Amino acid sequence: MQIKTNLKPVNSKLTSKQTFNDLVSLFARLRAPGGCPWDRAQDHRTLKPYIIEEAYEVVEAIEENDPKKLQEELGDLLGQVIFHAQIAREAGLFGIQEVIAGQMEKMTRRHPHIFAKTKVKDAAEVLLNWEEIKYREKKKDRPSALDGVPKHLPALLKAHRIQDKAARLGFDWEHIDGAFAKLEEELEEFSRAYAGGRKKEITDELGDILFTLVNLSRFLNVDPEGALRGTIDKFTSRFQHIERSLKKSKKSFKEVSLDEMEALWQQSKKIKKGKR
């Protein structure tokens, strides 16, 4: 299906006439004989850390609400996609055109309410249809609906995606009260395991608590990764305030009490609130 869209630059000051095909050609040139030695030495495996890094930098730009940085980081991520496609082309496997064609076909299949006659009443039904279509497409290679969740996702994100997939298929609490009750149950089980001094049970129950907290975040429509990163950033900022204060007074951590450090911590909180 042909879909027309406006590809004119959003920024009227943009003078470059370079296109997507020019970027593809650039990566081909870097990989060609006489090209960049570093680029020519790479393969899919050696590039793994870079595509992960670029994806996280996109997330960071989004969280910082920085459009200019987001534009740049999306370009870097796009470059990684083209880089991998070029390596695959050289091996005779596929190229960027096959990547694009596959994505077009997939998005068309999974949006039957747009490109076919399927009727949906809301976004929730769209997600349910998506999972059902995906399951039918993948059932030969993925017997479980959960098999499509990448194994190496960060644990909080993986827990969220698994719970989300299960919920889309109807395996979910009817109300958030069920998730709260489950958290209370897990906390009680953790307390019993801790009282018994059983390390394995303590580990298992702590995992259950974390999993349940992620489920609560899903009900509340809160990104658990983002929430935890926010808390980490907050802790880092307050701890660095303690470090700066001690440095200013020419003291080390060994020379101050926990109460003194707590006072500096509280001071940092007040300074932060005053800047809002």
C-alpha cells in the first residue's frame, strides 16, 4: 500500500539536500575497500554495545526534554540500523530495503483497523489485536506469547513487558486493589523468610516484591525504569551535595557523623525544593 507523507525538512533553515539514500551510500563507502579501517573491521557482534548505547542515549534525550539532542541521538541510532543492514548486505543476507519492506508489511498486518475492515473500540483493543496477530505469526517459532520479550532486557523493563503482554491476553487483576493486596502478601512472605534466615527464600521473596511493584507501576501507568532512574539521579544529586559540602569545609567522610551527613542530605532537599 502506497502511503504519501511530507518529507520536507521541518527546519526551514536546513540547507542540506542529502537524503536517506545518501546516508546508506555513506555507510557503504565506509565499508568498501579503501574505506574506514575501523568500520570495515566491525561485524554484528562487535557492534552490539554501540546500538544499546545509542538507544539509551535516545532515552536520555527524551527524559531531558532536549529536542536538539534527541534529533542527534536518533540520527546515531539510525546510523546503527543502516550499519547492520550494510553488513548483512555484504553477506548476501538482506539490505536496508528488505528491512524497510519487512517493517511496512508488519505494521500493515498488525493494524487491520486501519488497512483492513477490523473494527476496534479503543486503544486497549488495538493492543489486544496486536498481541493476537503477533502470536499467530510467531507461534511456530515462539510457542509462548512471552517468548518475544528479549532475554537481555534490563530486569525492570523485562518484568513490565512480560506483565503487559500477559495482561493484554486477559491474565490480569480486574482492579489495582488486587495488585496492592498481592504486594502486602509478598511483604509478609518476605518478613517470614527473613525471620527464618533462609537466604534462598529471602532472595525469591525479594524478587516477588520487585515484580509486584513493577505490576503496580503498570496499573499506575508509570515507567518503572524511568521512576528508578529518577530516584537514582535524585540520590546522586543529594550525595554529591554532601561531598561538595565536606570538601568546602575540608573534612572527609571519616571525620563527620551520620547525623551530620543526614543534616547535609536534608539541606540538599531544601535547596532542590527552593529551585522549583
